[in-house]
Amino acid sequence: MKVRFLFLLFFLSTNLLFGQKINLTVQGDVNFESELKAFINKDVSYISVAEMRNKIGLEGTTKTNLKISTFIFEDSELTFFADSPYFRVDNDIYKLPVNSIWSGGNVCVPFRPLVSLLNKQIFEGRFDYTRKPKFHLTVTKYHLKFGDNNLVSVEFDEKLNGTLIKIRTPKPFPDESIQSWVHDSGWLYLTVHNGKLDTNNFKISNLPKIIKEVILVQNEESAQISFKLSEKVEELDVYQTQNPSFIVLTLRDQRSKSLDDYFAQLETQKELWKIDTIVLDAGHGGKDPGAIGNKSLEKDVCLAIVLKLGKMIEKELGIKVIYTRKTDEFVELFKRGQIANEANGKLFISIHANSNKNKQSHGFETYFLSPSKSEKAAEVAEKENAVINYEDDQSIYEGFDDAGFIVASMMQSEFVKESQSIAAYVQKSVEKNLTVRDRGVKQAGFLVLWRTSMPSILIETGFISNPEEEKKLTNPSHQTKIAKAIVDGLRKFVHTY
Ligand SMILES: [Zn+2]
């Protein structure tokens, strides 16, 4: 019989932001409950795929060399990639609003958007949130004691997006005994039926910024604790925990609102895809000379053109430029993609110079990532990809040739239209501005374009193996002309996009 899992992920939305543990329950043939460790990175909660896998008892693997983690849920294999917003369910590709990351030897996924995507689009209604909190308690510097009654003390925890007020109790009260509200006057009241306070032994030492004053009142049938607030509270939540037993008030302030809007904002930003950062990649470098001419090396030509191009883009287009290298240094191919993704680049341009056994070959060509259409294009890609022979750990690129490449090009497929269009504008501008042979726009499988999450092109600026063209490529004024032609092409693209 097929095991049917029903995921019930119990947590309060604030819990994830404040705390670092998620209570997970799986209901299937075997009921299962466990606590998952989450951690927060740049305001996003992440859970390791291995943690999900192990705690729920699902099959799957982590390939450390590829930074890929998988798990199998029912008949589907889910594959997650580090430093990438994509994940795969069998052969379908989905995109998260933020990248998965690599941490502790595993891919860690942004938990909230993942679960909501799985629930809404993939395993309908199978993943669920409920509001039942379990707190990860932290040591707090604010601690007020009330004496040995049933409302023992209050602790304050200041968090990124608000403040927790935790009232220690020997054991939980019936929920209906507890009432809390914020009055327009800026007072937060907590009333506990049958609550007992020791108002005499109460001393205020230091308070968090949001609390100006605390007043305790013991009535005959209830106790009231009042907090004078210094800021407006967006949301108040009240609940109790056991072991240890607390009444918890969560005050979410303005900052939490901006967190809630975080993913919505990301979506909007994506729609308003604006080229505000261009990543320039000078091919080769350091121990990898690239193609070798009569008197020059490809790596030096690439760098010279890239530095000129970068200055021109910033000056003429007013777009920020990030370089994968600015000096003669060796940078692994995967790192180039990483630099681009981390810089949140909107366009990736890799600059190279070509070579051929036939010394007559000459001309300028622009590539975008896609399976090679011609043997010649495949040869160029093969030559450029060979630089990984300089790298210590080539296993990182395993799988690029077959399945990996298909995934990679699908990831890039979202940008193929833009990449192709940019390539066309650049190539057209070169044809207009330079007296070099126009070899056209081509497509091939370049490793360096593999994992960039943005439109990406690779330019072969000329043949260093052709003595005449080598002379041009090493001539600063020709390099400037190349840069100018590329900038003109980019300008046209930016204006029409
Ligand atoms: Zn090259």
C-alpha cells in the first residue's frame, strides 16, 4: 500500500521569525512528530533538505560536489540547487523568490515560500500551516521577578521584527483566563483570571526600548500587568507554552510588516526587471592563459577589453558594473556565476578571444547558452569549457554534459529570449561600428553561463590565432572600439526592453 503523507507544519508565523525551531508533524500510515531546526539568513528562514529528509524519513541524497540535495515524496523526486532559486520536481522546474543556500554540507531551502509553493501548486493542500507555536527560548537580559505566585516573572526578548513578552507561570492557565489587548492610549494590558502577583517584591531594573513602564495590579479575582509602549504595535498575539510554561505576548512592530511584504516585494521587483547591475567577466586569468597568440594571451586581451567596457557602461549607461576579476587572477568558472548571482546582476557578459588552427579564421561572434546547434559552435564551447582542467575540483561540473546541462539550459531558458535579443543587438552594433567579419549570433553550451540566474552572453571578440586580428585585439584603440560597439548594442537593448 502506498504510504500517504500529510504534512502538517505547526508554527505561528511569528515563531519562525523569532524562534529557530519548527514543529513538524507527518500524518500517514505512521504518525510522526519531530522538531526541525530552522535558521535565519538575511531575514529568511531556511531548513536543510537533509533535515527534512531525515526527520520525515524520506529517501534522497546530497551530492556535495554539485551542491545538490534531493528528497523523494511519494513518487516525485524533488531536487534543490544551492545558490539557485530553482528546484525541480521530476522534470518540472519551479522558482523560489530567493536562492536556496549551501550550509552545513547541505542545500538549505527558504522554508516559507517553498511550503506555500508545494501546497498551492504541486501537492495541493498537502502541506499546511497551523497556528500552534513551540518556542525556542533564548537567554534574555531583561528579567523582572514577581515573587512566588502563579505569575512569577516577566522576560523580554528583543527580536529582529518585534518583542516577545514572556510571563513565567508554574503551569498553563485555561486559555479563557487570559486576555490581552492594546489600548489607543498606548497601554498594553494583560489580565489573568485567578492570576496572583506579588506586587510588593516587584522591581523594575531595565526594560527593552519598546516598554516604557510596567504596572502590576492585583484584583480580587484577577491580576493585571500593564505595559506602557513607546511604539505602535502592528500585531499582538497571545498564547501559552508548556515546559517551560509561559504566557507569551508577541508584539510585532513596523519592521515585521516589512518582512511580511518581503516576498511580495521580491515578486514586484522581478516584474520590474531593471538592468541596474551588469556583471562583466573577463575570460581566463592567472594560471589559465586562454588561447595563445603570437605575442599575446587571451586572458590579457579579455581583461583589457572588460576594464574599458566597464568604465564605459558606468559612464554612458549609468549602470553599476561588477567584475568577476579585475586583475590577472585565476577564478573558477562556477565562482564567476556565483559572483554574478550574489551581486544580483541583471545581465552577465563574458568576454573572450577565439583561436583556430586555421590562421585565416577571423571575426566577432556572440553566444548565448543553449545546446550547440552547429559543430563549430560546439567546438568553441568545448575549448572555453576546457579551462576547468586548471581547477582543482572538476567534479563540480559533473553532469553538465548530460542531465545537468538540460537542467542548466532550462534554468537559463527563462532568460533565453533576453539573452538572444541582447546577443543580437551587440552583434548588430559590432557589424555597424567595426570593420571586422560578422560571424553572427550563435548558441552553445558554455559552462561559465551555466548557473547565472540572469540573461547571459559570451562574446568572442576576435581570433587571437590570426596574426592580423591579434594585432587589432592588442591595440588599445581597437579595444576601445569593441567596448563602444558593445555599449551601443546594450543601449539599444536597454531602451527597447
Ligand atoms: Zn576564452
